[in-house]
Amino acid sequence: MTAPRGQHLRAALLMLGSTMLFGLMTVAIRLASETLHTFEIAFFRNFFGLVAALPLLLRHGPDLLKTTQWPRYVFRCAIGVVSMLCGFWAIGHLPLAQAVALSYSTPIFVTIAAVVFLHEQVRGRRWAAVALGFVGVMIIVRPGTAGFSAGTLVALAAAVLSGIVSIQIKQLSKVEPADRIVLLTTLLWVPMSLLPALTVWEWPRGIAWVWVIAAGFLGTGGHMLWTRALKLGDVSALTPISFMQLPIVAVAGWLLFQERLDRWTAIGAGVIFAANAYIAHREARLARRAATHAPVEAAKPGE
């Protein structure tokens, strides 16, 4: 049975809300990076994110901490922390719009990760879309030209790892409630991110506290909405909605940091968006086809 239209709309709205919160978190991280090291920003984002997630424990009780999926959580969180460190570094050292535009390549790597980890069959059209997405990435990165920055490779590493994390979240969401995923993920992220932060430790001063606290609460809020969206809808269909983050950070970059949206970044982001849109379209068609055929196949043994 196909999911009701209202469920698809709800998933899309949740993803849009998540995108807006993550966009604001990006701005907070950039502001905090003016005085704090990336490792510390990641730790404080996770620490205050855990504070924001604690009401989930009060709501559901201690049973929310019980799971049989600890190996999956540890694996997902370890990759997530490295992805976070790379992504936060990119936000602090690259133009905001460029850092976010490169993060849009995540759905491309989600498709590849689905083949590797889920053994999905990806046919020629979707591989062509993946190749198109890489063209968009090359337009932004521009290797071998004066506009190339080695920092863009860090942003790409974050996107690759984020793609793997997205697959892990989708797998976990099939057997775990969304609130448990949010709470346990944030709980594990705190000690994992503390270790690198201790190597460069310096207490935040003044308004830097505002930015790291905001990053924590915005990040956890975005994570909550994101996890719920993935539980209701397909990851490949929902991820392109995150492109709405580009206007948010582009405007913030212009107003706060006097950054202009580079034309190569805009063109590359457009190419990546087109690739992601096609991947999402194909994923949605395949999901509908599978849902349509499933009841017929399931009825055969009883005929």
C-alpha cells in the first residue's frame, strides 16, 4: 500500500523545517568560528544539543535509552562526528554558500552508499545523474585553476561521510523510534567530540556562548525534524529539499560577512540540484512501483 498523500506532505514540511534550522545553525557556527576552534564548536554544539534533547527522556522515560542496536549507533556516530568536524571546518573557512553548496552533493553519495551498504540496484539513468552531480561538484571546486581551494576537499569529505550516515539513519529508523535515535546519537556524540576538543581547549568568551548554545539547540531541533522526515518519507526524495538552505546562508553571508554568491558556486549548485532532483524522481517511482506490486506478491501464497 502506498503512503497517503498527507504523509508525504508532512515529511516534506518536516524536512523543510529541518533545513531552515540547519541553515541557521550554519550561521551560528560561522559566527562562533571567529573566536573558537572547530573541534570546540563541535563539542559545544553536541553538549548543548544533548541539553535540548533531554526533555525527550522526561517524555518517554528511561526505556528510551534501551536498545539492541548499539553497534549501529556507535558506527553511525563515529562517522557522524568525523563528518561534523569536516563540515564545521568548511563552514568556518570557506564562503558559506560554497560550503553549503558542496554539502548538496550528499544525495549523490547516498546513492553510491545505497549500492555498497544496501546492495540496491542502480541502473544507467541514475548513474548518469550521479555523474552529472560530480560535474556540478567539479564546477564548484574547479581543480587545477586559480579558484581551487584545498579546503573544498574537506567539505567534500563531509558530504561523503554524511551520505553514509543518511543510509545508517534510514536503516535505524526502520527498527528504532525517532526520539531514541536523536537522544542516543547526541549522547554518543558528546564524548566522541570532547576528545579532539580537549587538544585545543579554550573557554568561549562573551557572545561566543550565544553562538555555541544556539548551534546546539538549532542542530538538535533540525536533527529531530530530519529524523522524523526520514521515517515518513524516502531519503532520496526528501534530501533535495535541503537546497532551500542555500538562499538562507547566501543572504546571511552577504549581510554578515560581505560574501557574494560566486557564479561558479551557483552554476555548480544548480547542476547538483538537477542531478539530485532526477535521483529523487527515480527513487520515488521505484518506491511506488514496489509498493504497488507488494500486496499482489504477498497474496499469492494464500491463493
